[in-house]
Amino acid sequence: MNLRCPYYGILWRRYVNSVYKELFRKSIHLCTAFIPLLLKHFYWPVEILLILAVLGFTLSEVLRLKGINVPLVSDITSIAARKRDEGKFVLGPVTLVIGIVTASLLFNESCYTIGILSLAFGDGLASLSGKLFGRVHIPFTEGKTAAGSLSCFFAIFCCSYLISKNVFESLVLAAVGMIIEVFPLKDFDNILIPVLISFAAQNFF
């Protein structure tokens, strides 16, 4: 590729910009890994704060779409929003919190911890790996890559084994997470990954 050509220079800048945007988005995603620790010590205050946060974000998005920017929140949303979100309600933060709250309300501590960590690291690293190293695309998945799916599997396996200390359980949960992640679910994998993995951990092991 001749990067001196203006056309390729534009493509390269777009790629770099998309990588920075993905890093910013997934840094927020990865921060959810601290939530199980907070829930362990301040369960109901954290649950209430998460629900209030998603309600506040929803109001902020409604106002933003009406042309009224909420300081800081609207700015962060604009920076983190992907091209497919332009001019639309950004669902990612809402589904992220719904997935975490649902898992933590329905399942026991060790199981929802596995589910939330799987969301934070499995889904988060899958997206980054796919963007940075993804060369082999998986058919019918709207751009998902083998690198992203394998990263998801490995990350969930490590998270599950850290909690369960069970290799077989960790392999199964990692496979479940990878299968969910590979489907083109847009932002709804933020709900399915923590809920289904927590469900599987609690009911099948």
C-alpha cells in the first residue's frame, strides 16, 4: 500500500481514528470489571446508582437528539459513538448497564461475577483484537473476525477459571460467550453475554 497516495492516506487516517475511538469505547467497557468488587461491598447502593446512571444517560440522549447537549455526557457520547450510531440514540451504555444489573439481580455472586467479567474482558477484547489484528472474517457475521472470537474465548475462559477454578466449566462458558459474541447482535450482546453466562454458570455447574 502506498501511503504517500492521498487516497491511502485518508484511509489510513480513518483507520487510526476508528482504532482510537474503539480504544476509548472499550476502556469504558473494561472499567465494568470493577463492578463485581463494588457490588460485593455496596450491593444496593451500586445497583441504585447504575439504574440512576442509565436513566440519566437516557434523558441525556433524548436531549442530544433534540439538539440540547448535556455537558460532559453528550461530549463523551459523541467521542465514543460509532458511525452506525450517528444521528441515533446510542444504545451501548444502556444495554451495558441492563446486562450488568439483570445478571447481578438474578444470580448469585460468583456466577454474576463471571458474567460481568466475561462482558468486560471477553466482549471488550474481542472488539479491540478484531479491529487491530482481524484479517480473517467469519461469514454471515457482519464483519466479525476469527481473531476477535478467539480473544473473546480466551478472555472468558480466564475470567471463569479465576472464579470457578474448574477447567471444564470455564471451557463451556467461554464457548457460550464466543458463540453469543460472534452473532451480529449490535449492542444487545451487552445483555446476553452476562445474563446467559451467569445463567449457565449457576444452573449447569
